[in-house]
Amino acid sequence: MKNKNPLQFKTLIIAAFFIAFNKTNFAQVIDTSKISPQPKLITLQLDSSGYQRIFSGKPETVSIHSGLVTLKPGETVGDHNTDDYEEMLIVFSGEGQMIFVNGKTFNLKYGEVAYCPPHTEHNVKNTGLTLLKYLYIATNTKR
């Protein structure tokens, strides 16, 4: 069968080549706002001494960001602001403090849940002698 439009055929071949060999750039043009989050099951690496990202927002979730944080004694996550997010911490082990810019602090220990509202600068510090492990969950309040 003869191709009536050689330019159209060449364009199709170039596009196929681009997609086949340059997947990173192709993925960047996908509109992730149209991808629906799917149910997931994630195993927490509670024995790990590092950070474990759990969710990072779209397209994985609608707006949840979360991770398992492990801090060594004396270590902090660093001052940061929640911006349009509200954040919850669930402490699995160790002792620490959630420190707010206004000087208020929450003492954290196993089994406690701390809440940080939107637009709140804060830090988390391990004040104990063992590792502080907690799960943070943040969700955008302006989605």
C-alpha cells in the first residue's frame, strides 16, 4: 500500500523514535492531573536508619506527602514551614521535640501524635539517647 503523504509518515517515524529512545522527556508531557490515584500497600522499613519516602503527592495520591523519618540523638530535620499543608507526626520510637518558631514545644515520645497547622514554621529534634522514628503525613489544604 502506497503512503499518500510521505511527510506525515516521516513525522510518525520520528515521533515513534522519540518515544522509544527518550522516555524521560515523553513522561514529562503526560498530564498527571488526569491520572487517578490507585490503592496501595506500603511496608514501613522500621529497622532502617534512613529516610523512607512513603507518598509524594500527585499522581500517587490526591495531596498526601508522607515519610518515615529517623533522627540520631541531637539531630534535627531543620526549620521548615508547612505553607498550605497541615502536618501530623506519629512517633514510633525514641524521644524528641517539635519546636515552633514562637517558642512553643511539644515533647514527643512513642505512641504520641502531634499536629502542625498550615503556615507554621517548625523543627523536629531528637532529644533522647536512641533513634527517634516518626511518620509524618502532610496534606494540602488548598487543593
